[in-house]
Amino acid sequence: MNRKIFAQAIVNSDSLGVAESMQPVFHRLLSKLAQPGLLERSANGYRATDKFQVVAGSADEVLRSFISD
């Protein structure tokens, strides 16, 4: 998915097809991501913030560093 499209998308357990048994864990995860400002909660779900885009953009670098250490 294009990053800019994702940044504007509202995601929730239904839109991502999360199994009913996994929904409590899914909601806890999104809530934890919202605490440092990576996601914003809305009435219909969550939306990625600009901060999320920065963190996601550095994931390759962090993974390479983790593997090499």
C-alpha cells in the first residue's frame, strides 16, 4: 500500500480482517501505538500520524542494525 494512502486511511479490526479472538490484543496494540503519538484514534478506528511515517521509514535501518549486532 502506498505510504501516503496508508497515512490517510482509517484502520480498524474490521478493515484489516482481524479474527474475533484476536481483537482484544489488536486493540491493545493500537492503543499502545497511540500513546506515543504514532496513531490517532478516531470514532471509526485509528489513523497513522506523521510521527508514524518517520518511525516506519527508519525501520529498515533499525532492522539492519539489530541483525548486525
